[in-house]
Amino acid sequence: MDKKQFSNLITILGLQRDIYTKLHELSVEKRAAIENQDIKTLERIVKDEQPLMFMLTENERERKNLMLAFSEKTGVPAEEITIQEIVDICPAAFLTALKRTQVELTNIIQAQVSINEINRRLIESRLEYISFMLDSTRDNVTNAYNNSGGESREKTRGPSTIDFGV
């Protein structure tokens, strides 16, 4: 197996680690923006995430192409090969770097999954509250009084007086 392929794999995994680290930093910032209901910051973060996601997609494509070579060497289909199977055939000169990069990448991905879950729950909580407030406003305000100023006997569901874009 060509040593350059192991070097390339370590480089690709290192780039993925770096991209996930930047995404994680943005996700932590996103959490604060969600908690503070800072829409402008959220919009900026989403804009900042887009090129990183593109880079990650391109990087993953390169990794999958490299897996074809490792697949031939291990006999495991490229879409099923794991890092452990690559470690088993890795020359000693690359073994420490490969294992270290694998651990770092795994750790940052786990941290990213965790912060994404927290952000998802925060957003869902905010949306549930907004939905509740919209329903309450619609039920209690819209058409609550008739034209003469008295209470209407029928409360009909109509469009809310609150901007749904929020």
C-alpha cells in the first residue's frame, strides 16, 4: 500500500476535524443567539456555516475516493471500511498520527452532535412557545369584540395579528 495514501487520509481526516471544530464553535455561538433570540446573529452564523458545509462535502468526497484504494487492500467494500481496518494495515510511521486524528475527529463530532441536539431542543421550545402565543392571541384577541364594542358571542379563527415570519 502506498504510504502517500496513508498520509493523504491523515490529512483529509485532519481537515475534517478542523472543519467540524469551526462548525462546533459556530454552534456554541448559535446556542447563545437562540437563547438571546438574536435573529441577526443567527442569520450570520447560518451564512458562515454554508461554506464550511460545502468544504466538508468536498472533503468527504475525497475521503470516499481514497477509501476505494483501501478497499482493494483490505477486501472490505469501500462504503463499509472502517478506520480500524485501515489501522490494521497502516505502516508504523503513520499509526500514531492516524489514531490521534481519529480520536480528535470522533471527539469533535460527538461534541457537535451534542450541541446540535441542545440547539434543536432550544429551537423547538421557542417554536412551541411562539405557537402557543399565536394561538392564544388568535383565540383571545381576533374577533373578540364586535363592531359595536361588545363581546362577540362567536370567536372565529382568523388570521393572527402577529407576523408569522417571526
